[in-house]
Amino acid sequence: MEKYIVQKPINEIMLNCKKQLSIIINKIIVKQIEGSPMKKLCLWAAFILFAASQIVWSQAGITGSAHDFSGQGWGTTEICQPCHTPHNADASLTDAPLWNHQTTTTTFTLYSSSTLTTTTIGQPDGSSKLCLSCHDGTVALENFGGTTTGTHFISGEHNLGVTLANDHPISFIYNTALATADGGLFDPATHTTSLGGTINNDLLIGGKLQCASCHDVHNHYNNPSLLKISNNGSMLCLTCHNK
Ligand code: HEC
Ligand code: HEC
Ligand code: HEC
Ligand code: HEC
């Protein structure tokens, strides 16, 4: 939970509001306990409706997520803008829909290990390069829409840095051949995920494993850490690894 550097205070205020409001409502209910059972029932119904309406504060989607920069000093009230633009986008990149953010030029140190089966890990490509354009800590967050002189950089554990040797490998091909050669991986062409499709359809991008295999930048699934599949009980890991 310590990850919510900026959001944490907001979430805490929201939680406190909710607590205060439910205390007030509970007091009203207690006062009415002497009243008719129907009155009591109505008040409980009102309380349940009220509680349900609070769910809006933890809704899926960018708004209120770690990628909602509208409350930041450097941000903009247009929440898509730090990443996308309808016009004059950077069309030089692959898998970068209407991209608006300055991209990283870092040459990364890649993951390697003697037990690794894949031989296709290369410099981050596709949408992973877009993530690293904020998450490697070399490009300022507000460097979008042509700005190149920003001064706010990603910090703490959100900054993966320029070495990816200590991160799960990305930007490599994960196919049936790799699964067979490795022995400890499910076949991405046939094994299904909790999202309903195959690993290939649900988690790979052009047959490759990328940051976006595990994360959803738009917080569509509303899991902690913007994960596509919750990692409770290592569920995410066990979607691909047959361990
Ligand atoms: C923090 C950066 C970021 C923000 C903010 C953001 N996006 Fe994206 N978006 C991306 C990245 C990266 C991709 C490509 C990778 C992917 O789809 O996971 C993408 C892909 C897309 C795509 C194409 C793929 C798809 O998911 O349909 C659409 C459409 C899109 N974004 C719309 C939006 C809209 C609309 C907003 C604002 C409400 C928004 N995005 C906010 C980073 C962002
Ligand atoms: C415009 C810059 C930008 C881009 C592009 C971007 N991020 Fe982020 N991301 C951030 C910032 C800033 C934070 C930290 C926000 C905070 O301090 O709460 C963050 C937070 C996160 C978190 C932590 C969420 C949490 O709840 O703890 C994850 C995971 C993440 N980003 C993944 C990605 C992935 C994957 C991509 C690409 C598909 C991506 N980001 C693209 C700026 C960006
Ligand atoms: C194989 C799955 C996987 C891939 C690929 C992956 N992540 Fe993550 N990431 C996770 C999980 C799981 C967590 C939550 C870790 C935790 O709670 O301890 C996480 C956490 C994060 C966080 C929150 C800070 C932290 O360290 O806990 C950020 C930021 C992040 N990832 C960004 C990225 C970026 C950028 C990429 C691509 C360069 C990426 N991730 C690739 C699974 C993945
Ligand atoms: C989308 C599928 C997928 C998910 C989800 C995933 N992995 Fe992986 N992981 C792979 C593939 C494919 C490799 C490459 C294996 C190889 O070539 O040896 C890999 C590599 C690794 C390696 C390096 C193996 C080595 O021999 O050096 C470790 C460790 C690992 N994953 C752990 C995890 C953990 C922990 C999680 C959950 C946080 C996770 N993975 C989630 C597909 C996935």
C-alpha cells in the first residue's frame, strides 16, 4: 500500500469521510430502533444504498489510479494527455497509439541467467518502451506534447532504473516452442487465463511478453499495482509458470 505516494493521502481522506458518514448514519439508525420495524428496514436500505454508492471511489479506470496525473503540479486536467494526443502524435514507434510522451533513448542492461531458455530478449520494444519512457527515470514526467525541459522524474520503487537485470524479463517471444523447450511453462497458444482467453490472446502482445502482459496501464481490472490478473496466491505467476 506504500506505493500510493500521491494517492495515499486522498484515499485516506476518502476513507475517513466514509467512516464519519457511516457513524452518523448508524447513530440515526440506533435512534430509530424504537420506531416501527418498517422504518428501521427503510433506514437500513438507505444505508446499504449509501454504502454501494461509495464503491465509485475505487472504480476501475484511469481516474483516481496511479496513472491519473490530473492532481499533480506538472499534470493537466486532460488525463489522457501525458500519454496520448489526437493530433501531431509520435508515429515513429510501434504499438504506440497516438503517442504524446517523449520516449527514452536508454540502452538498458538486460535480464540474463544461466537457467533462462529464451534467446530472444532484446532491448525493450513495443509498448514496454513507452512504459520505460517514464519508469526508467531518465525522461521527465511532464515531457509530453513537445515539452523536453521537465523537472519532475519518477521516484522510489516506481523508478525501475536503466538496468532491467533485476526485473522480470520483457520484450521476448513466448510461444509453444519456448514452452516445450523450457518444460516449466504453459503453452501460450492453448492454456487459458482467468480472463477467459489463451495466454497468447490475453497477455501477449504480438506474441511477445511485455510490461503490459502483467499490467494494464489504464487500470481496467482495478487490481493492486495495475495488474491484469491479481497476484493473490501468486495467481498471475501461475498463469504462465507451471510450478
Ligand atoms: C500513463 C500513460 C497513459 C495514459 C494516462 C493513458 N494511456 Fe492509453 N495507452 C497507454 C499505453 C502505454 C498504451 C499502449 C499499450 C497498451 O495498450 O497497453 C495505450 C493504449 C491505448 C489505446 C489503444 C489500445 C487499447 O487499449 O484500446 C487506447 C484507445 C487508449 N490508450 C486510450 C486512452 C485514453 C482515452 C486515455 C485517457 C482516458 C488513456 N488512454 C490514458 C498509456 C496511457
Ligand atoms: C507519463 C508517464 C508514465 C507512463 C508512460 C507510464 N507510467 Fe506507470 N506510473 C507513472 C507514475 C508517475 C507512477 C507513480 C504514481 C504515484 O506516485 O502514485 C506510475 C505508477 C505505475 C505503477 C504502480 C501502480 C500502483 O498502484 O502502485 C505501475 C504498475 C505502472 N506505473 C506501470 C506502468 C506500465 C506497465 C506502463 C506502460 C504500459 C506505464 N506504467 C506507463 C508514470 C507513467
Ligand atoms: C511477469 C509480470 C510482470 C511484468 C512483465 C512486469 N511487471 Fe511490474 N509488477 C508485477 C507485479 C506482480 C507487481 C507487484 C509487486 C508487488 O506487489 O510486490 C509489479 C509492480 C510494479 C510496479 C510498482 C512498484 C513495485 O516495484 O512494486 C511498477 C512501477 C511496475 N511493476 C512497472 C513495470 C514496468 C514498467 C514493467 C516493464 C518494464 C513491468 N512492471 C513488467 C508484475 C510484472
Ligand atoms: C505472461 C506469462 C508470464 C507471467 C504472468 C509470469 N511469467 Fe515469469 N516468465 C515467463 C516466461 C515466458 C519466462 C522466460 C522463461 C525462460 O525462457 O526460461 C519467464 C521468466 C521468469 C523467470 C526467470 C527464469 C530464469 O530461468 O532465469 C522467473 C524467476 C520468473 N519468470 C518468475 C515469475 C514470477 C515470480 C511471476 C509472477 C510475479 C511471473 N514470472 C509471471 C512468463 C511469465
